[in-house]
Amino acid sequence: MIRLEHVSFAYPDQRPSVKDISFHAEAGEFIAILGANGAGKTTTVRLIDGLLRPAEGRVLIHGADTATSPVSERARRVGFLFQNPDRQICKNTVREEILFGLKAVRGEEDEEFLKTRTEEVLKDFDFTGDEEPFSLSRGQRQRVALASILAVEPEILILDEPTTGLDYSECCHIMDRIRRMNEEKKVTVVMVCHDMEVVLDYASRALVMADGQLLADGPVREVFRDTELLEKAAILPPQIIGLSLRLGAGFEQADTPEGMAEAVLKRREAGGSRK
Ligand SMILES: Nc1ncnc2c1ncn2[C@@H]1O[C@H](COP(=O)(O)OP(=O)(O)O)[C@@H](O)[C@H]1O
Ligand SMILES: [Mg+2]
């Protein structure tokens, strides 16, 4: 679904922001990109979306090179949720917003289809359609932006810090919605995220970046146990993994509350030391 081959990129008059990155993703994967500020995460997802073109190497989406494939085709395949929802909301009601996005990407479909699809999406996202986006909360506006993207039924969903500025319940609402698309529709998700708890809960694979380079690519739970790697990338693991690492032997699988409880019980049964 996504393939990067030795991709490098530099903004005008800057040192390279992305250096020789290669990875590929199959349909239905849920990938998180981790790294400190300035590591090159946003640049990488913009390269995947085709908003930027590589200076070296190639980016293939469903086999098509972003340097030559039409923007319209990519817009249909790839949905991009920006960190700030206000950058992608431009209409006065939620209904108009969703219809506008649909028309822009699937304008060849007949009007009836687009209207029906809009109403489906409104219902699915718990909107009446008459709400005015700019009088909604930040979390609700993020939900409008996401609804508008998912209305188009992209094959790939890119999220750049989707939970920034959201409270816990808004965050769960958005992330659960994304998980459903991933599981039910096999949408490939690539998410830049600084919240390691969210990464642990939702992503299955992690790419770790530092200084424009890809340091690691592996299962989330393995990446979070590689303390040397995390230090290099200036990432703190989720609390539960940090705790299990400190508890040491017997706690290797304790990366969920249930797993932690089980490991504690086992240690008690074995009559081991009680740290
Ligand atoms: N529009 C831009 N113009 C010039 N340099 C940029 C621009 N956007 C990002 N950079 C630089 O590229 C590097 C990587 O940035 P970015 O991809 O935004 O990192 P991240 O998303 O991991 O914080 C940083 O050094 C940043 O200063
Ligand atoms: Mg960024």
C-alpha cells in the first residue's frame, strides 16, 4: 500500500530533514511514527501524502510513484488529518463541510449519492449536520475534520498528532473511530503521535525517527522495551512499560493492566521478593 525507497528530502536552503528512509506498509496496518520534535515525522507523512516530493528516492502509493501520479488519484486514496482541524474546515455547517469534501474528491458521482453518503456520515459521527464548526469544541472540530476525510473512504489515513489539545474522552472518541476504520475497512493508518499511551493502545508497529533518520521499525511493544533506542530518540515509554521494565524478571509481558496484575500474582505465588 505504501512503499518508501531510500527517500531523502530537504526544505529550500536547509539541511536534509529526511535522510534515506525506506519502509513499506501492507493494507490494514496501524503504524505510529515516533520521535522528538524536529525528527522529521511531519516531513515524512507529507512525503507519503505527496504534499512534498522526495529529492532522492521514490514514494509509491499502491504502486504509483507520487512524483508522477495525478494529485486527484492520491486525494482519493489518501486522507490526511492535520494537527490543527481548523486548517481543513472551511464551510459554515458540518453538512456543507462533508458534502464539500466529498464533491472535491468524488465529484463524478451523482448528486443523490453524495447527499446520501453525507447523511450516512453525519449519523455515524453523531452530528445533525446543522452545527456550525467554529462554535464547536476543539475535539468536536477534530471529529468534523475526520468525518469529512472518512466520508471519501480513503485506503490510507495519515494522522499528524491527531490527539493534540483533546481531553481524554475526545481522544478516545477519535481514536476508537480510527481503529474501527482500520479493523473493519482495512484502512492503512500512519499516525504521528507524541502520546505514547495512545501509541501503545492503538498502533501495532512503530517507526522511530531521530534527526531525519529511521532508527527502528518494529512491533510497538518491542520498540518500547528497547531502552537504548528510546534514549537515542529521546522518547519515554508508556508508564506501564516503564514500570514493568523497572520490575524486571517476570514482568516482560506486563504491558497491560491485566498483564501487570497477573505478573504480580504469579510473583506472590512463587513467594518471590516483593518490590
Ligand atoms: N517548512 C519548513 N521549512 C524549513 N524547514 C522546515 C520546514 N518544516 C520543517 N522544517 C525542518 O525540518 C526538520 C524536521 O521537521 P518536521 O518534519 O516538522 O519534524 P517533526 O514533525 O518530527 O517535529 C526540522 O529541523 C524543521 O526545522
Ligand atoms: Mg511534526
